[in-house]
Amino acid sequence: MSIDHQTRLLYPLNQFYQEKVMTRNAKIRKAISDVMKTVTSILKEVEIQEPRYISSLVQNENGIYEGLRVVSSTEFEITLFLNQMGVFNFVDDGSIPGCAVLKLSDGRKRSMSLWVEFITASGYLSSRKMRSKFQTLLLRAVEKNQQQHQQQKTTVVKALQDSNSGEVKLQVFDKFSVILIPAFKCSGIWPRSAAQWPLPQIHWPHSEVVAAVKNEGFSMLSRENPHFVLGKQSPTSENDAWLLCFNDAENILLSGGCRKTCLSILKTLRDRNLDLRDEPIKNYHLKTLVMFECEKHPREMDWDIACLGDRIIGVLLQLLSCLQCRKCPHFFLPSVDLFAPHSPLTLDSAAKAVWALTRQIITNPNSLAEL
């Protein structure tokens, strides 16, 4: 893109950020503040019922809740980190893309584990069993909360259970959706299925950042595998497996330059223009593609605010290409296709919407005021 076009795009982008992105962020902060009061109350009740599910939901010095992920302006995911994984070995053989299992260490007895009743006959800690138990506790806690509010004739929170996956969502104030996910934190280790990262021919990120990312590690989530191929039945072994999540590591990669600004603008564009049926385009796809854009443009000068327009268009064109190819690889796990759950028809329709948006921004930057 020419310097002149970059300049023409920068002012509308700055206006879009000031008027649309900051408004969206303020609404999200307010929603989180309101929602967390109810969620904290529910989690305290869960802990009373079952002390092993101790809430790890705390605010850091910046006021950010650790383990909270904003899926959209009305949808949140909260990861609850559980204790005592030490008697298990982490097994990542690649047999279940995007997942790994926890197996009882040789010589260790089931009774040595805090989670003894969730260990299968083969010695694996079952993600499915732990999730089922947690969701039962969650439903009871919500029911008690509703009883407490009955006298006030108000319903602050409801529990909605998915008929297929069994996943429980909290619906707070009838407009916010919250998913609570039990998990184990794996710091200081790196999964074999992500061993190819970083690729030797790619000059980003710097070796010190790579070390920080690998030291941060990853999380193992107790939830259904969202990357499973559409129409294919999930095997029993997959239900016992744990989903690999690199959220904290990804956030390290996106620090510096205009990377976070770029992602914030893309998320806002997505919410306002690409919130399509079946949600083929999620904020996580955009986050993934920003990281791939970082690989394509490894120099820090390429992430100066003056280049913001180029980076936005670059990510949108990557998204268009992925939708047309019907494949979006996970940044750390290349065997995982983030578009796998969606039909070709859904992806083709999304591609048309992305191209219409991208073309409008390229040909008429001032149209951002209306997008």
C-alpha cells in the first residue's frame, strides 16, 4: 500500500478507534464489573459444595481478572485453575489434534490424587468426568442463587445446558453469557505438538520473547473440543482428553507496537459487520491471524502506528484467503483447523461478507465512520 494511501487510512482508523473501539471497550469493562459480582457469588457456593473446586478468579494489580477471556461484547469465558496435577504425566502424542491427556504416573496410586474418582480404569484423568461433576455443582449453585432472589421477584442468573455437549452457560441479567471452564495450568513446559514453533526461517519473535512464551506454557481445559470436524462423531478417548489453550502465551506475543490496537479494531469491525449466522468468524480467528501477520512482517517498524492501516488490511485479506480455502490453522498447533466445525456454505458466505468489508475500507477509507 502506498504512503499516501496509508496516510489517508490512518485518520479514519484513528477516528474509528476513538469513537467505536473505545466505546466497545468501555461497555465490556462495565459488563465485566456487573457480571463478576454474580459469578463470584456462584463460585463461592460451588466451593462450599465441593472444596476441591477452589475459585482462582482474582483481579491483578491492573484490575484485570486472571483467567477471563472476552469472546464477544456479551460473551465471556472464565478459566478456573485447579490444584494438584503432580501425580500425572502429560501425554501429548498428537493422536487427538488440539488435545492431550493426563495419565497417572508409574508407581503412583489413585489414592494419591486429589481427583481419585475421576481417574479411568486405564489411569487417565477424565476431562469429561470432571466437567460433568463441575456442571452439576454449578446447576445447584445457580438454583440456590435463584431461591435467594425469589423474594425480590428478580432472576439475576440462569443456567442454560447445551443438549448436545452438556456444557453449562450462565446467563446473567438475560443478556450476558458466561462459560466456566475447569483447567490445569502447565507452566515451564511446552507441548510436543507445538514443538515446530517458532519456524527457523521466520524471524519473529525475538529469542527472548520465545523463551518467555515457552516459560508461560499453556493450559489444559476441561471442555468439548471445538475443533472437531463437522459431522464426525467424537470418540470416547477424546471426551477424556484435555483441550490445549495458549491464551496467556498469545497475549505475550501481541505486546508491543500497534498489535493490540490492530486486534481491537478488528474485533470491533467483526462485532459490527461480521457477526454472522453460525459465527464462522470469531475474535479468536482474528487474534490468530494477527500473529500470522506478525510473522509476515517481523520488523518492529512494521508495527508502528503509521503502518496500522496496512496491518488491518493484511489481516482481513488473510481472513478472506482462509475462508476461501476453508481452512484456518491454529498458530501453535498446525494440525488443528479452526474452521473445521463449519460447513463450506457457511464459510463461502462469510468470505463474501469479508471481501465486501475489505473492499469498502480500501476504496473508501472514510466509510469507516459508518462501519
